[in-house]
Amino acid sequence: MNAPRLPPLREELDLLAGPVLRDGQPTHTLHDPVRNRFFQLDWPTFEILRFWHLGDPTLVAEAVARTTTLQVDDIDVTRVFDFLAQNQLLMIPPGHAKTYAAQLERQRGSFWKMLLSSYLFFRIPLIRPDRWLDAWAPRLGWLYGRTFWTATLCALLFGVFEVYQQWDGFTTTLVDTFTWSGMASYAVALIVVKTLHEFGHAVTAKRLGCRIPSMGVAFLVMWPVAYTDTNDVWRLTSRHDRLRVNAAGLVTEVTVGVWAIAAWALLPDGTPRAIAFVLATTTWITSVMVNSSPFMRFDGYYILSDWLELPNMHARAFALARWDLRERLFALGRPRPEIFSARLHRGMILFAWVTWLYRLSVFFGIAALVYAFFIKAVGILLFCVEIVVFIILPPLREVMAWRKDWPAIRASRRGKYSALVALVLVLLVAVPWPGRFEASGMLRPQNLFVVYAPAHAQLATLNVARGQTVKAGTVLMTMHGPDIERERAAALAQRDSLKWLATAGAFDQNALKRWQVSQQELNAVDSALDNIQADAAYYAPRAPFDGRLVDLQPDLSPGDWLTRREPIATLAADDSWQVVTYLDEREIGMIHVGARGHFYSDGLSLPVIALEVTNIEPDASHTLAEGELASFAGGSVTVRNEKGVLYPDRPIFRVTLKVADTVNFPRIHEWRGHVVIDGAASVPAWRLVKNALSVFWREAGF
């Protein structure tokens, strides 16, 4: 008889009974005690392993078919062999050690691949708690009893009642958590609750007879996450028991939060009360939100997987979604990876797509955090690594997988339709499209004159009324200014005195000596009088152009005292109007003087107004003069307010447009609205590349 071609299984492997799947299929679990890894085997795989000792794929397949209702062939046996070999579950035949060592080396990959894998995820075991748990898990049985949970419910009711009674103090404490001391309390509470979370898993698993070989910290893209090695839970055949272990961490955190609410109500002010508040609010809420998500491999995933009785749910959902995508795009007629009910089939595909989108946002966020917290050179490198590994490579691998089906794809009618749609999409981003840029804008007269009250002014006469048309040079009003009148009287008196001294110098020898000095003083007084006379013009403002008084302070009458810099009246010329808007640095390079645009007033109170660009400021505006265009006022410019001055958050450029049509405007001097400007045609894809390069160039600091 020929030597067996199938190498035997390693002798130290354990074969355990597994749970029954939702379709009634029995399973078994293969345990590798050396690596503490578990492999769930379906019924066909288990039956093949039963006859593995026969050593020949054909004999194994015939034995399975003869003793069961399963129909397997040599290919199925070969697939099981590949699975066992890839996971190092076979004994190494004599003389093949070097071959297996080389295979293992290929699986490990190059030094850079190992380094990348270690950066993306690695573990640091801190304690080996199994012996300690053997001693303490039985003593903690009271935590699982009815008495404790009844007391916890009472603590919850008491805590909620006290929070209601002390609501003002509760909200005040919430504000205090945003201080440095509050953040320190949050850090302490987070460490405490995460430690208790992991011990919740460990104690529950130990009470169910599982080993806990290690606990420590895992680093997911350098982000620390506490972990507990609960691989031994795969020994449990009861779905209920596995759910208890998987949910124990979340239940522990919620329980800690309940007792922390009661503690906050009872403790005096101080650090312990602050920590109790954090435990009762932010820590367990944020932790539950993260850990309950089934889209990452956290507690929520394992809970959902065991609840649905779908082990390895992510990989199975992803395989089904990839099959569904290929069938929708190419209709290849390939068999499904797995057969589920129609409802579960749709749910698994939806779950896969939501998981991909969720992970996309998470990985983008992690990449941004890594860039922010590392030095610039290292941060940029790690950011690019994460973008490539997590975001670019997965869809690229899927596209590369299509290559093996290329002949079938080319022959597929739906594949041709998909190619046509892809071509249209490429053209949409590769063909130049006319640019249209939108922003908030202010429509106002090109000539606008605002009368501001001078210092210490009292209204004497008011010569115009709101809505009145005036000619250039018309005195709009007169005001008395006691201070400026005193200054003028004093200057006139000083000038008269100096003139008398200059005249008397011709008859008085001593005055003659002072004549030159007096003449200089007289010139200074004349200059001061000119300045006073210029300031006096503000007390009798004249219309600088023909226009209409569009605004006048209500209830204004002679004798009223005015506040300095108080706007009193606004004169506008009706013959020319303009719109002022702001565009960012990307948009400003795609418009030019003479470009056309339109103005749409807020509320559409005006007809659509045709515009023409007349001026583009070459330099970015350091401040925003038009507060109505700020985002907090309903505009499109995001700003920060520092002592009443509005500073744009990004570079913006002032653009002025004239009204190209003759429009009869209502008697209002300005409107806010929406400006649309026609820009030069551009290729969307190239614009995206330029923006990406611009951001990279700016952030890299070159």
C-alpha cells in the first residue's frame, strides 16, 4: 500500500463539540492549545477529519459518502487540507521541515510587512490572571445574584430621583467637567471603568469554566484599547453562555454607572464626587456607544454574531456582499457563498455595506488623529500608510479579483451596461464643466454716505426727512458742539492776542524781539483753527452727491443729545448699485473681471438681478467688514469673533459686482442674498487633485 499522501493532524489538537447552528447543522471546535486558537468546523469538514487517517483524498471522500448523507469529492478534501496547512494544524512530514519553514516565512512576509502589521495592531500582555480568577471568581458570585441586581435597581431609582431633585447642581457639575481638573477626573474614571469592563468579561468567563491566559493593552493604529483573552469561550456550546461573556463588559459599565449616580447624590463636593459624576455620565455612555457597535470587532459584534448564531459574521457578510456586487454589475451567475433566507440575505448585504462605510469614517478619523499627534514628517507618513492600507487597498483588491473572471465579464451583457455607466461616470469627472460659484452677498448702492454723530453733539436743526431726495451740497442737519465751540473761541482769542502782539512790535522794542516767535505761534494757531473748522463740518454734514435719504434715526428732534459714532442718517445714490461677496482661494482663480452672475435676494423679495464682476481684490481679506455675511448671521463666511472684530477662518477674497440691469429697487438701502457667479470651465477630477496637492503642500510645510 502506498504511503499516505495526507499528513496526519498534530497530536496535541483537541476536537470539542460545538454549538448547533441556526439551520440545525451540528458543529465542532478544533482547539490548538499551543497558540490557544479555536477553529469552528462545519459538519462536512468534521466528517472529512473523521476519516483523515485514510491518507488518500479519494478514500476519505468515499468513506464520508458511504457513512453519511453528504456528497463530497476530492476537491472538498483538498480544500480542508489547504485550510489545515495554512493554519499549521498538520504534522510536518520527515524531510519537509525546510519546506514548511519557508512557507511560514512567506506567510510572515518581509520585514516591512511585519513592521506595518505591528503598527496597525499589536498586543502587550500585562497580567496573567487565570490563577487569581480561579481563587476569586467563586467569591464574586454574589454579583450575579438576584439580591445584588435588586439593590442595583433600587440604586438606579434613588439616583434618578436625586438627580431630579438636584438638577441645578448636576448641570453645574457637567460644566465643571470641561476644566483641566475635570478632564483629569475623566481620565481616572476611564481607566477605572475600562479595567472593570475587562474584569467583567474575565470573571464571567471563568465562572463558566474558561481559561483567561492574559489581560493587557492592545494598540489599534497606536490607539490603546484594553483587552482580555477570552478565546476559550469557543469551548462553550451554549449560545446563552457566550452571550453572557460577550455582554459582561457592557453590563459591568452600566452597573458601575448606576451605582455612581447614587454615589454622586450621597458624596460631598470634592474629587471622589467628581469621579462619581464622570462614571455616572460620560464614561459609560461613550464606552457603550463604541463597544455596542457591531461594525468593528468589539463587544457588539460578538453579541450580534452569537445572537444570530452566525460565527465569523463579518467575513461571511463581506463575501456575500462582494458576490452580490459582482452579480449586480456583471450577472456572472456564480453560486452564492452561502444560502440564507431572503430576509437574512438582504440583512447581511446591508450589514456589510454599513460596516464598510462606518469603517471608512473611523479610519479617516484615526488617520487624522495620527497626523495631528505625531510630528509632521512622521504624521504625514503614517497618515498616507493608513489611507493606502485601509481605504485604497480594499477596493483595489476587489477590482483585481475581477481579472480572473475577465472572459466572463466581457461576454456578459450586463457587464457591457456596467462598462457604459462607468464610462459616463468617468466622463463626468474628466470632461471640463462650466464653473458656478455660490456665496452670500450684500446688494447696496455704489455711493452710500452714512452720517455719524460727532463727539458731544446736540441736534440743532433737521433739514430732511426719510425718503427725501436731496441735491449734492445740501446741509442735511446742524448740530451744536459745546466742546468744539469752546476750542474755536479759545483759538480765536489766542489768534487775536498774537495779532495784537505782532502789530505792537513796531512801537515796542521788547515786542519786536518777540515778533518772530509770535509769528510762529500765530501760524500754529491758524493751523489749529483749520483743523477745528474741518471738524466743525461734521456738525453740519452736507450731501456729497445727489441721492435719497434711505435711513433716518426714528424719533429724532432738535435738542436731542447724540452718542459719539452713532449712525444718524444714510444717504444713497439710486443711479448705481453693486453687490459685495467673498470667495475662497480655490474659486477666486476661476473667475475674472467681466464674468457674469446673478443675485437672488433672501426671501425672493426682489427679482433676479443680473450682475457683472468689476473688481477682484488681489489679497485675502484679514477681516470681514460685512457682518451680515458671517455664518452666525446666516451668511456663508465662517468667522471667529475676537473683541467685536470678525476674522475669517479661511482665506477669502472680496469680489465686487455691478448691477447690469436697470432695476427699480424698493426704498431700502441694502439686501442680503445669494450670489451665483459663472466661472471658467474646469475638469472636476483635476480640480480635486489640485486641492489634494494644495492641502498636502500646505500641511507638509514645503
